[in-house]
Amino acid sequence: MRLILYITTLLCACSCYAQEYAFPPNFQFGVATAAYQVEGGWNSSGKGENIWDRLTHTRSELITDGSNGDIACDTYNKAIEDVQLLKSLGVDFYRFSFSWSRILPTGTANKINPDGIRYYNEMIDELLANGIKPFATMYHWDLPQPLQELGGWPNSVIADLFADYANVLYENFGDRIKDWITFNEVGVFCGGGYESASMAPAYNGAGFGVYLCGHTVLRAHGKAYRLYESKYKASQGGRVGITIDSGWYEPASESPVDIEAAETAIQMGFGWFAHPIFSTDGDYPPVMKQRIAQKSAEEGFSRSRLPEFTSEEIAEIRGSSDFFGLNHYTTNRCTIIPDGWGTPPSQWTDAGALCSQDADWEPSASSWLKVVPWGFRKLLVWIKNEYNNPEVVVTENGFSDRGELRDCRRINYYNSYLEQLLKAIHEDGCNVSGYTAWSFMDNFEWMRGFTERFGLYYVDFNDPNRPRTPKMSYYVYKNILATKRVDWKYSPDSFDECEF
Ligand SMILES: *[C@@H]1O[C@H](CO)[C@@H](O)[C@H](O)[C@H]1NC(C)=O
Ligand SMILES: *[C@@H]1O[C@H](CO)[C@@H](O)[C@H](O)[C@H]1NC(C)=O
């Protein structure tokens, strides 16, 4: 009896205490956006056309509401005033992306657009003048259209052109930008662009184009990292990383078959990019090379559909990230693919895993995003164990709805996910140094147009001035940043309390 009582007390003490964990004093908070989703000014002052301009203008039927990013949040004209909104939120950094076509209209570095340099210079200077660190992504999905005409990412030449672009960015902005991300979510833009035709350039190259895309991007990343290391790091003193996205892949059951399916799925969905950069051996995960080679042979291909790195490339890419940028939103359960499922070749028949979401998990406005906070902690622990506890910066995490100002379910999402993050730091020893809410404001959500909203600020896209209004979650996030704690009881005065 006494023992049971003791254990119960201890358990309660632990779980009550868990909510009291604070973020470490040097933990960094930010919010994120991406150029095409917010900037607008799609053809202003010398900007070139990119693949999202082209897709939305020529195939608007693919966009849920037929909209585009021509004006979006009009950040092209509002970047300076937006800095005051960031300042009042209290962020340490602002994660934004450069528009490649605004800097280099044709994609190549022989012609620099002065207005592109001016635009980002003014924004960066304003951020720094207000004590906010610029955290810059070089590529958030908006390839210059002329490079797409050459085949886009599956063309290996684009790796060198990307390094040239990175060089222009380091040279012009590296005196002030100390945190660089080369690529955002390679798996998503290669998968959407070249596997499932669900993102620009919307090409269906299932099981083939997708790996060519990923291969060029990994080589481009390695080149951009080594360029900084050899030419800029000593004088500029910054760091360069990459952002890889992953859900958590939970086995559908405790059967060894499902456990293996989930592990194969995470290796081939996430390890695809993480293993070449963060593992001690480098290169693609062994299970990925083996499975794709075997499937390719069975399907009559004369070589594996997964390209091979040279040993020089493996060495160049291995260790080429000063931190692990992680985007995480949701979780899936994985089981082994039933016989006859799907049409090979495809990424998922290659992985042999079928992943889906439980019907009773809380939905969001996005079909793929269910609220599963415990998956976040499991993923962080998996990264710690798999890649020798690298420094992780969570570069995106957030929740979509239809744009309500009293956004209780977004608040529930942030509180729940941040609680799991705190447990990962304090109970599991995960080395997480920063967190970024997606998104600063409602914006153009790719194929979903303006129908799915992730912002802490509401944006009225029917008003030419695109006014920004803080949602209830804005105040809650601000309170978290100020107190370094999650407080379920905190409720801003201007809103009726949420019930959780
Ligand atoms: C820019 O695009 C708009 C449509 O969004 C068009 O009306 C305008 O003429 C274009 N301007 C230039 C300089 O091409
Ligand atoms: C976290 O990573 C940073 C950067 O690599 C390192 O300096 C620090 O010692 C690590 N902390 C832990 C607890 O491993």
C-alpha cells in the first residue's frame, strides 16, 4: 500500500512538474515566412518569373481558390512596417526566404537585379536596428523559371547554379546574416514537384524524377556549405544549415513487420536527406540504396533509379550543416504495403510502407495535418539517437484553420507541442536550441491558396492594404516568449478564455 502510494505521488509530482519546465535562458524563438507566400511584387522592379508564378498563372485550376502570390501579403511593400509587428511579438529572430528570381532574374549570377539587393538590404537593416536576427533561407521552393526550362532540379547542372546564387547572397548579405538555411524541406518540394505533381512544377515522375531532384539538391547544398566554409566563414563568422521536414512515423502495431515498415519509412522519407549530411558514414541510408536498387532491377531498369554519389560527393556532403533545421507538423502510422498496392515505381512502393493517420486524431484545415503532440517528442528522440544528438533548430511548427481570430485550437497546438519539446529537452536530453512558429502571418498556402491559414496575424486578402490583425494565438505566443514557459491558464484580456 505504502509503496503504491509513494509511486503515485512520485508520478503526480513528475507530471505536474513537467508543465513547469522552462525553456533554457539562451533558447531562441522566432517566426517564419517564405518569399513566394508573402512577398507579392511578383513582377516589380526587375524580378524574374519563377515556377510558382508560372504554375499559378497558367494552371490556376490546380489552386483550390484559383488564387496566386502576385500580391500575397504585399510584404514587398510592407517589410519595414512588419518589423514593428515582429518587435512587439518579442522574437529573437525572423526566418524569411530570399526570392532567387528577385535577386537573379534569369537564375544565373551574371545578372544581378539591384532592386532585389535593395529590398533585402532594407529589411535586414531594419530587423537588426530593432534587435531581431535575420535567419535566412536561400531556397523556399521558387526556382527561376528559366532554370525549369532546363529541366529544373533533376538537371544536375542546377547544383552549380545554386552555389553561384549562394555566393551572391553571402557576398551581399553575409556581413549581417549569421544564420543561413540552404534549402527548406527538400522532400516536400521534390516530392510535390517530381513525384506526385502536387507542387510546382507539378511534374509526375514518380519513383524517378523525385530522386534526381533530391540528388541535385543534396549536391547543391554541399557546394553552398563548402563555399561558405572556404570563402566566407572566417571573415563573416556565421553558420550554414539545412531544413529537413519530417512527420513522426509510428508503427501501426507492435508487430515486428510494422515496426520495420515504420523504420524503413522514416529512413527513406527523412533519412533520405538527413543520413547523407548528419550520419557518420554519409551517403543515402543503406536500406534506401538496397531497396531501390532491388525494385529497379525487378522492374526492368538497367540501373537503380536512385543516383549514386561519388566518394568525393559523399565527403563533401557529410557533415555539411552547422545545425539540424527541422520542420515538424504531424504524425503517421505505418504498416507494410499489402500485395498489389500502388503503381510502381513510386517512393512508397520503394519503401514498402503504407502510412496514414488515425480517424480520431484532431484535424486542422489541412488534410495532412492532424494534432499529435507526442509524435514531436518521439521524432526529436529519434534524431538524437540516430545522428549523435546534433543541435536542432525547429525551423517550422504550426497549425492551420480558416482564419479565426479567437484561434483556440492553434493555441492548443502550440501549448501541446511546446510541452513535448520541453520534455524532449529536459527529460530526454535532446539538444534543441531554437523554435520557429509557422507562420508570422496568414499567407499563400501553395496549392491551397488562401483557404488554409497558419498565421499568428490574420491578413485580410480582400483589402488592398492587406491589414494584419493579431489573433489570440499571437498574444499566447508572445507570453511564451516573455516567460519562457507554457501556461495553459494564460488568456489575453481582449478575448474570451479558451476551454481546453
Ligand atoms: C505585372 O503584373 C500585373 C498583373 O499582376 C500586370 O497588370 C502588370 O502589367 C505587370 N507589370 C509589368 C511591369 O509587367
Ligand atoms: C548542443 O550542440 C552544441 C552545438 O553543436 C554544442 O556546443 C553543445 O555542447 C550541445 N549540447 C549538448 C547538451 O549536447
